[in-house]
Amino acid sequence: MATTVDPKQSRKPTVRRRELEVDKLFTALVKLEGSDLHLKAECPPHVRVKGSLRPLNRGPIDDEEMERLLMPMLDERQRKIFDETGGADFAHAMEVDGVRWRFRVNMLKQMGHMGLVARRVSNWIPDFEGLHLPPTMESLCKFDQGMVLLAGVTGSGKTTTIASMLNWINAHYRKHILTLEDPIEFIYTEDKCLINQREIGLDVLDFEIGMKHAVREDPDVMLVGEMRDRETFMTAIHAAETGHLVFGTIHASSASTTIGRILDLFPSDMHPALRSAIAFNMRGIVAQKLLPSIKPGVSRVPTVEIMTFSPTVRKLILEEKDDKLSDAIRMSARDGMQDFTMSLTDLVNQDLIDRAVALEVAPNTEALKMALKGIAVSTPGIL
């Protein structure tokens, strides 16, 4: 069941802040039901609506106005990070027509100019059905221990999918959920679970210290954010090995190529031990892409590839036969797996996406054409 995040809820006692000039642009984003706000010097503000960027009906922002709009958003710590690194990530919150909205903000420098990209975070955490996700997603939430990774590019909906998974656990189990986020996006309303959300830089100095604290905080379920370096992955896999269910995200194009993406973080002499750790601790990898929908009232839907760690998948990973993982996924629908061809076929048949869009993004166009005609694609032996 979908859950509405209380728009009045705040992590700290409510203090009404003064309205910022830039809030007018965030208000426009909300009212246009856009997903992202882009501010670039010498260009008008742009918003992404249903996947497409559109300029707002106003003139370009010059450097003076950009600084006036953006600098009041930064506190002292964020200003120092921005000055030293050329970028800063933080959350921004404000009210529009009495409803509180949160935004994930990245402030940046490009060619000597300040700029901003902000993602609107919905106050509503959809359930699996509302996100048009397959039933297997539920089974990935039922493990007591192990790791589940969400793979995809920026803007593919990974954060929303993980929020939906954590909220399913929140509705069905009495557990302690601990998140380490940079920044916090969704704020959960506790149901059956006790939930602690820690923001890097605000609640804890950095991810490494947060993970060191985590082992003393008795979590059952952990969200550790993006697997962007070897330290993050090693601490996350160690948490999975020691009895926690760990969720994370990674930039990879498919479930099967995620294995190589993880291994690329490490020197080759560590790969055998890593393959063993992945094979026996990973519970599932979900890769997804967001596509424009043709169904009224639905803006975008995810096409999803799911690889669960069956004995066959474990064997292929241990034997370094990663090239056969795609075939294993295709042949293992009974284990809850599906590849992008299967997902795209379902979305077309449910009239959720256009056939032309499906063919454009399909990894194997001919296989999708055959699947849409109801013709099964034969697969050679994979072992």
C-alpha cells in the first residue's frame, strides 16, 4: 500500500525560514509537475517535464542574478565545500500551497559560472504496483541478510524504487532501518519499523564514520547509498556478511554488467575473493531505466531487469562466466528473474509505453520484435 509522507514532518523542530528568491523557481517546478530544475548562466531556467527539458517563460540568468539566487541557499559548511571542490550536494525544503516539498540539490561551477540542478522528491512513496514494478521486488525485501543493489544511470528512479522497498519492509516487519544518505531525500513515516535517517555532513561527518557507528546501532536493514568506491562497497558487503540486509545503488547499465562494474573498483588480485563475497552475499541486482508512458495519468514507467542469485547465477560468477549471466536471466523466469526484453514486452502489452519507444531502448531489437509477436527466443546451454 502506498504511503503518503507527512508534508508537515520535519527532522527538527519547525522553524519558519524566510522565503528565498530562488523559491519562486522551485514553486514553478512543482506547479508544472516537473522532476528537475536546471539553472545555467546566460540561459533561462529549464524544467524537466515528462522526461523533456523545457525553458521557463523568462529571460536568461546572468552571473549577478545567479549568485543572488544561489548563495543564500548555502550554509557555512556547504559554502566551504562549494568553494573548495566546485560543487555541493544538499537538500532544500519549502512549502507550495501549504504542502512541504523536498529537493535534492547539486550546486556546481561550469566554465567559471555558478549553476544548479535540483531533483524534486515526491511527498508520496508509491508502492510496487504504483511504480509498475514486477512482483519479484517484494521477495527481495524478505531476506534477513545479504545485499540488494539497484543499478542504473542518474535519473533512472533508483532512489524511488529503494524507498518503495524500505517502505514495504516498514509496513510488514518490526525491524530497525538505518539509512546513511547524502542528502536525505524521502522522509519515512514509521509504521512497524523504527527508522533512523542520518545525513552525511549534517548528522555524521562522512560515510566511513557513519558505517563505523552503524555496527553499534543495532540495524536490521541498512541503506548505504551509492557504491562509488571500493571502501563503500567493502563496508557494505561486510555489513551484509555480518547479518544485515543492505540496500545500495550503483551506476551500471544492466544487472549482468554490474558484476564487472564492482570488480573494476578493485585490483585484479582481489577479484577471486570478491567474486566469492558477491556470489554468497548478494541477493539480487535490479537494473532499471525510466521511459515515457502513453497511459493517461502516468508520466514515466521503469523498464526493469532483475537478476536473483540462484545456484546457476552463483556458479557463473564464481567461474568468471559473466558473459553468460544474460542467458541465465532469460532462462530463469521461474526464479523471478527477467531481462529488459521481457520487461519491455510486458510494458507494451499493458499499453504503458509505445512500441517505438520500446524498440528504441531495447538491448536486442530483434529479440523484442519476436517477443512482441509471441515467439520465444531459444537460448543455448549456459553451463
